[in-house]
Amino acid sequence: MSKTIIISNRLPLQLQIDNKKIKATPSVGGLATGMKSVHRDSNGIWIGWTGLTEEEIPADLRDEVVDATIKEQCVPVSLSEEDIDGFYYGFSNRTIWPLFHYFMEYTEFEKESWQSYVEVNEKYAEVVLDNIEEGDTVWVHDYQLMLLPALIKKERPDVQIGFFLHIPFPSYEVFRTLPWREEILKGLLGSDLIGFHTYDYQRHFLSSVSRILRHEVSFNEITLKDRIVTVNSYPMGIDYDKFSEAAAKHDAAKNQSELQRRLDLHIDSTPDAKMILSIDRLDYSKGIANRIRAYEYFLEKYPEFKEKVRLVMLAVPSRSNVPQYQLLKKEVDELVGRINGKFASVSWTPIWYFYRSMPFENLIDLYTTCEVALLTPIRDGMNLVAKEYVATRTDKKGVLILSEMAGAAQEMSEALIINPNNFEEIADALKQAIEMPEAEQIKRNKFLQKRLKRYNVEKWANDFMTSLKDTAHKSDIVKAI
Ligand code: ADP
Ligand code: G6P
């Protein structure tokens, strides 16, 4: 039976060695959480990295690694420490990630890390080619694997290949600064279908293809000698039912976790106070430092809200070997310390800051308890947290404040949309959110929930796979001409 092969740098499970045993935890990030449910409902396999390097896995635990991944229909790609340094911490996260999020000043162009990126993409290609069977479909994900489609197509022109980019594709003027811009575009054009979260990212990509490679480009098609590559936007959804059902169950059986007890204590001691939530990986693209400064400005501009609000901020550790992430950690620690020191009273701490990963149940505790979500990315491909927050508001109360720089803002116009660099606007949006009448909150969330339920992650994956199947037909026509 033919199957779909999903490939991403990270598998949906992360392996660690705990007490000489292999322990698996879920991966964090939009790609992993979103694709997990698509994978669960398919009979396919998922190829990717386990989070452990070759050097970290002792010989006697190698079988355990394979067992832990097979159980989840996953196939591990073995990467060395050197690979992780050059490919992951290097080219993926010091070149592509900052460049594609418009952080030019953080972008490094290092030939060695580019070479490692090429080699690791080739390693992925080997594993994929070993696992492809007649009639299979391949779906490659994200910026770490942009050379993979062409590497597979070269060996298996018969296989339909889809590629989805989970981060923004930058404008031509930014993309053109990359010394390996041609190689990246050619790698991607090994696909039959290339998907983006928004029409703008699609437009930027097409413009780069036409100006750099000089291919003939129409509205959403690129004509190559022997094939047509289709390009389209597919805004990724969430597993809506999973979040709304978890929230409904949570409401019915409260006070289970330590975190929930602490959150409830806050409500009991200050019943009319509001909690403002933010959840992100600790990443400079998420605008965490900006958010804290804007919150400080809000407390200064509207002092009547002192003791009446609390910012609950969950930052999940991420890519901590990259210097910019270490600097951000330091900056956030200092900002939180400074603002808590400046405003706190005996009975009130303005910011509760958690720097750790939390289990799903705790995410639900936070989503369901906080009346306002404040998400202020400077650039974000989509931002699934915004969608998850709305999905968990079972009574339809709660206000989402969302940056216009997040892909999600294009589908969530009923949220309070802000410019993350405009503190005045953020402070006013916070005031508006806190004072918003319940009827208006319900009205806004009703529209948002309806849309999120309909365009869930299953629909997103089905739309993409249906378009991918259609591309086979288009290429047959080109061959016939
Ligand atoms: P990004 O993909 O850039 O990290 P998104 O907002 O699109 O940003 O996705 C973040 C995802 O990570 C969400 O699906 C969220 O539920 C998930 N997540 C956040 N914190 C945790 C955590 N502690 N454990 C597991 N998943 C988490
Ligand atoms: C974003 C990226 C994913 C990545 C995730 C977590 O969602 O689009 O490709 O997996 O962040 O980042 P990490 O570097 O830990 O895999």
C-alpha cells in the first residue's frame, strides 16, 4: 500500500538519556505539534532527527533508540555533533532563520556551515531514498531541508514531492543577499508543490525565482523544461478538537495541577484582577523583550491597573547554543527582574516568568485561566499559539492581542491587531482588552472559533495533499507537449 513520507529536521518526539535509559518527550514548535495529528491519522512514516547526536548514544542504547522511534512510526536520521554544529546551530539557525525573519544583523554567511547544510541534506536524502516504495508521496518540511526536494527528484523523478515552509519567505531584496540563493531555489524546485502560510510569502518566493533563476513564472506556477512546479498558500490550522476538548475537560475537573492551584490562588486573592498570557519559544523573532517593555509602558501610562493585572510569561528554552539566544535569555531575565523590582508590592508581582518546557496539561491550565493573550512577534511564519488560545476559550470569553507580523493575523482580524514596535498601541490594546465587555469578547471569539474549527490542521493537510496529487496530472500534460 502506498504511503506518505513526512520529513522534517526534528521528529515529533525528542529522545533524551535519563538514568541510562531512553526517554521520549514531545517536541515543541508549530511544525511538530501541527503535523503530529496529521501523522497520527495516516499510515505513513516520519523521517527526522531524534535530538540525540551519534556521540551521545552509547552502543548498548542504539536498539532502544530505534524501538522508541519505530513505535511512533518514525525513522531516525543519524547526525553527528559536527553535523549539528554546522547544519543546525550553523546554517539553519545562524543564517536562514535570522535572514528569513528579517534579522539581517544576526545573519552569518559561513562557507563551512553551508557545506554542512549540503552534507546533512544529503544524509536525509539517503534515508528517504532507502524508505521510498512505488507509489509513495513525499512531504518535506521547513527551512532546514530546502535542498532535499531536488536531491530526491534526481533519483526518483517518478515520486510526487511536496514542500512546506513553516517560516516566512522574505522579500527578494533580503533573500538576494544570500550567497547560496541559487542553490536554495534549485533545491526547492525539485518539488512538485511548494506551500507557504500566506500569499505574501508565496509572492516573495515567486519573485525570487523569476529574478534570480529567470524561470517563467505565472500567478502560481513555475514552468521548468520538463515539469511544472505549483506554488500556493495554505495557512496552517490546529487540531481544534484536541484543544477545545482538553479545555472542556479541564473546566469540568479543576484544581488538579500545582500550576492551576497557583493560578487559582491569584484569582482568589485578587478576584477582579486579570491575567495576561504569553507563550513562545525563547526566540528573538517572538518579540519577548519588546513585549515586556510595552507592558512596563502600559503600567506607567495606566497606573490604575497596578495590582490589577499580571503578565504570565512562559518561554520555552530553544537553540541555546546560538549566541543570540543566550543574549536574549540574559536580556529577558534582566528585564523581568527590573520591572518586578520597580513595580512589585508586598502582595503583587507584575510578571510571573517561567523559563522551561511544560506538559500539555499545564499549557491548557494557562490557556484556560488567562483572560488576555498578548502575542507580539516581530516576525512569525504563522503563530499557532494564537490559534490554540482561542480554541481553548470554551465559554468564548477572553481577548487575543496579536502582532500584525504573525502569519496568523491575516486570518484572525477579530483579534486586537497591533504593531509590535508600537508601545503606545500595545498599551492601549491591553487597556481595551481588559475593559472589553463580555458580549464583545464572545462576538469576536465566535467568529474566530468557527473559522479555526473549519480550517483545522486536518483540512490544511488534506488541501495540500489534494493539490499535490493534482500536480501529477499537470506534469503529464507538459510531457505530452
Ligand atoms: P514556533 O513554531 O515558532 O515555535 P508556534 O506558535 O507556531 O511557534 O508553535 C509553538 C507550538 O509549540 C504550539 O503548538 C505550542 O502548543 C507548542 N508548545 C509551546 N510550549 C510547549 C511546551 N512546553 N510543550 C509542548 N509544546 C509546547
Ligand atoms: C519552528 C520551526 C520548526 C522547528 C521549531 C522548533 O516551529 O519552524 O522547524 O522545529 O521551530 O525549533 P527547533 O530548532 O527546536 O527544532
